Amino acid sequence: MSAPRYTPTAQAVQDRITSYADTFGPLLRSYLIQLGEAFDHPAESAFTPNALSLVSDLALAGGKRQRAAFVYEAARLPGTEAVAGAADIGALAIELLQTALLIHDDLVDNSSTRRGIRSTFGSYTAQMPAHPQYAMGMTVMAGDLASYLAADVIAASDLPADLALAMTRVILRAGKETYCGQMIDLERDFTALPDLAFLDTVSDYKSGRYSIIAPIQLGLLAAGHDPAPHHDTLHRYSRAVGILGQIRDDYISFFGDPKVTGKPDSVDARAGRLSYPLREALAAATIREKHHMRTVLGRTDATDADIDMVRDIAYTHGVDETLRTMMGQRAQQARDEAATWHLLGWDPDAVGFFAESTLWGAERAS
Amino acid sequence: MSAPRYTPTAQAVQDRITSYADTFGPLLRSYLIQLGEAFDHPAESAFTPNALSLVSDLALAGGKRQRAAFVYEAARLPGTEAVAGAADIGALAIELLQTALLIHDDLVDNSSTRRGIRSTFGSYTAQMPAHPQYAMGMTVMAGDLASYLAADVIAASDLPADLALAMTRVILRAGKETYCGQMIDLERDFTALPDLAFLDTVSDYKSGRYSIIAPIQLGLLAAGHDPAPHHDTLHRYSRAVGILGQIRDDYISFFGDPKVTGKPDSVDARAGRLSYPLREALAAATIREKHHMRTVLGRTDATDADIDMVRDIAYTHGVDETLRTMMGQRAQQARDEAATWHLLGWDPDAVGFFAESTLWGAERAS
């Protein structure tokens, strides 16, 4: 079957994501408001509404809503009429799961800010400065609560049972695989020089599973379409986009975003976390350079000059160029994969969105 | 309707719980073994199988399996044929949720042992002694993983969709309410002298919801019976039993278990946690005694003599007797509630089990 190829531009993809975000934002806000009112929590408690409020603040501070957009756009893929409300429920679930993951991630990374506001852990630390163990405990529970809300928004919906169950399974599977991804993300730090393949696996599990494949599966289900027969192609696509996204984040973090003035941050270097640029630099460095790098990486008190020296080593070996090449390859891989979806008879416009949303990612960092 | 009253003895109840545990143990073990084999986790990772193994160790170390027994026994209540395998799935789910809760609870409480083995946090601390932040992070993720496994064992089962969805909702609701219970459990520590009603609410949410009402709802669903119309009576029962269980645990912890030789522990007193006995003692104490108590409670370096002094104050005001009376009242309340289940036409033998399993609890500490 030869389908017409409509290729939206990177700008068109970004505009469409923004337009989904415009309708999704109020929906999320309504859900969070009724949640606070309807939730069966102890009337005597101040801590529970406070936790719900911190979860809400973080959920609402989210920016692009790319995951929600992927749900809505995937619901257009099969060209069938979507089950009323199903894509909305899927989008809520995936954004709540994202919120839950961020809450625990910021605790594990000891990060006090997120999305331009205090992280949940940062808020609790500020609320109970003399009680760090309680701040940690409340952050654990707030994240636990959010993770169950993510599944519950589907399971407790009034969608048909078959559909609600299938969508709940997607969220639970995405969560399980992402938790594994977070574990191997920590495992990476115990590896002197992880393989590139290891970093790719981290990206696949930690980002690709819940950010890419799960939203697409939710959207397909919302449109009454079983994603199971398409698992392999969806996974090849999500893996490529997940890796691309992680390289892009690491690139911007280490080399700086050309669209944003100001110094790049150097959190990964000071934490000794072997991100893509640091791994590539270490792999390419001379013995002498390696020795230099090892004296800097993982030192929280490393000076800016120390970090600049590491960055210079990376530039010397063309690591910036290497990463841009990798991103281009992953974008091409994802685009090629999405191109095969035309053969399934899927909507060319929606397929074009998925093909080009990877390019949008690659262009940001190049 | 006047149903024959068959009243099993406390010993018979205990025997029945043991007999359920004998068949449930191998089932749980099989599930955990196939989980490790079938789970989609990164082949390159050592951390993920290690986490699954720690989750398994803790799940298998569980003793009485009272929650699993409640599922199986509740499936007998309506006198209908249970859906094949449904009670097993419900029992697995509730024991996995319990495991997940314990993993995070021990992190929040900084406890290194649980169920006679190392807690998950204790294991990670032992595995990475130089990296406390990583030990914390891995414990957070292992608990997250277990909590999603609890819901997934139902959602991904081959039970009919309606039933699987209804049972998944029970687990998710139980989790959400228990997380709230754990939050107010911490909130209690920020209250100079919490009301007795506040402690009862903590017990209801923190224990009653997932330990009592959820297993009964799962069992009823497994038997094809909708628990929704019975929510109020089930909640009155679960609340009474949840409070009874918490008073009993606090009593044994503070006054010692007459059936066990050796000193009672004094963790709550040294942590400044106002358990039932400490709250009652503080509420009854003279101003001078209160002052004494306040100098001891919350001091991790309090001596045994200090704690004995607090215990003496409690004895002086008959707090042990007060708590035994409370336990008796809660047991009677639960028994009275269960007695009304005969009017629903529920199986007298199964009803008797629920009526007397509360007595079994009360007798242990008296």
C-alpha cells in the first residue's frame, strides 16, 4: 500500500504539541481539584492535603506535555473513532506517572528544584528543616501516592472494563520498566567505563518506556486498536527516540544549549555520573587526559576551571561532533521506523508527526 | 433470617490461618521464581535481579499470612463458587502490597531488620556501606517496583476483565489510603498530645485499609460477589480490627508479651512516637510525671532505667488495664459487626472465622 506522505515541519510538530498542551492543562487542573475534594483521606490530617497539593503543584508545573501529546496523536494513528474520554484518561495517567517518577527521582538525586519550582523533596526539606528523616519519608510517600494515582485514574474511570484494564496494564508495565531503568542508571555509576550499549539500555528503560512507547500504546488503545501486534516496531521507535532524547539532554547539560545563553551546568561531572559526553570523552581520552579527568569527575568541589578542562578534552576528541552524529543516526532510525507505519494503513498525518517529532528533538541540540 | 451460629475457637482460627499459609507459601514462591525469569529487565544489569531478589526474600520471610488468609476466607463468605484462581491472585497481590509497604516503611523508620532478616534498606546499606544515598535510592526503587507488581499481578492475570479491573481497583485504593495513613502516622509525631481519635484514625488508614478491608473485598470479588453494598459494615469491622491490632502491637512493644520472655522493646519511647500506651500515659500523668516523661521521650540515648520510669508511670495510672479494656471493646465491636453478616445469608462458618479472629488478636496481649 502506498500512502501519501505528508511531512509536517519541526515547527508544525512543536505547534501541535503546544496545542495539545493548551487543552490538556485545564483537564489536568480539573482532575487535581476534584481529587483534593473527593479523595478519601483522614479529615483530621494536614499532612495528606499538603502532600496532594505538592503533587498537584509539580504536575501542573510541567511544560511541554510531550507525553500527553503522544497519547493524543497516537489515538489518531489508526484512523478510527476514539472511545470518548479514553485519550484524556491516558494522558492524565502518563503525566501522573511522570510526576511520581520525578518526585522520587529528585529525592534519589538530592535535587531541590524541578520544573522551575521546588521539588517535592525540596518543599518538605524547607517545611521541616530540623527533620530530614521526615522530609525524606514524606517525599517517599507522596511519590508512592502519585504512582498509585497514575494507575487509579484509569482503573477507577468509567471506561469499558476491557479498555480500562488494558490501559492500566500499560501504565503498570511502564512503571515497572522505568524503575528498572532508574536502578541501572545508578548501577552505571559503579562502572568504571560503561559501554555505549549500556547507556543506550539505560535510556531505553529509563526514558523510552514511559515517555514514548507507553503513551503511544495508550493512544492506540484509546482508539480501540490493540498495540500488541506492533510491539516490535513501536519498541524500535521508542528506543531510538529515548536514546536520542537522553543524548540531547546530556549534550545540552555538558556543552550548553546554543539557543540559551549562559553557562552549561556540570551536575553530571561533579556527581561523577558518566553521561554520554563524559563516557565518550573518557573512552577517547589519552592516558594522561584520563588521569586528569578522573581527578575531577565526582568531586563536588571541582572548580569551573576543572570542568572547563574536562570539556576541552571532550572538544579535542570531537565528542560534541560524535554526539551530534549519534543523534542524527537515532533520529533517522526513528524516522525510518515510523515510515513503515504507513504500511499498516495508519493516518499519514499522525505518522508524519511521530516521524518528525524526533527531528525536532535532534535539531534542538545541533 | 436466623442462621446457625458456629463459633470456631481462637485456636481453630489460628489453625485455619496456618493451613492457608501452608498452601499460599509455595504459590508465592512459584510466582516470585517465574517473575525473576519472565520479567522484562535489562540483560546487562546486576542491580535489577538483585532488587527482585531482595523483594522476594522479604516477601517469603512473611510469617502468619493473615492477609492472605482473609482473602481465602472472605471468598467463602457468600457461599458461591469462586472464580478459579481469583483468590490466589488476590492473596498474592495483598502480600506483595504488604511487602512494598514494608520496604518503604523500613527506609522511613531507618530500620535495618524486618521479619527476622535484613530489611531491604538494611541489605542495601550493607551492600554499599560507602554510598548511603545510593542505598536509599535503591530502596525507594525496590519498593516502587514491588508496589507496581502488587497491582500488576492482578491486572496482568488472565482473570475475566471485569473481575481483574475490580480487584485492581481494590489494591490501588488500599495503597492510596495506606500511604495517607503513613503520612498521618508521621504527622502524629508533630503533635504534642494527639487525641485518642487521631490514633484510631491512623490505625484505620495505616493498617485497617490494606490488612483487613482490602483482603475481604478481594475475597468477595473472587467469589463473584460485589463488596460495594457492604462497604459500611466491612469498614466498621476493619476499623475495629485495625485499631485492635495496633493497640495490641503497641501494648506488646511497651509492656512486653506475657507469652514471650525477655524485655519489651522501647523503640517508640526513644523515637518520641506517641503510641497508644505512651499517649494514654501522658494523658493520665500528673504535671510532674509529664515533665519526667518529656525529658525521656524522643531521646535515643535514654537509659533502660529512664524507660522503666516511664513504664512505671503508665502502670501507676493503670494504662495497661485501660488498653486491655480498649482491646476488649474493639474486639466486641468487630464481633458484633461480623454477627450481622449472618443476616446477609453469608456462610456461618466463614462469618465465625471473622468474628473470632479478632478475639484471637485480643487474647494474645491479655
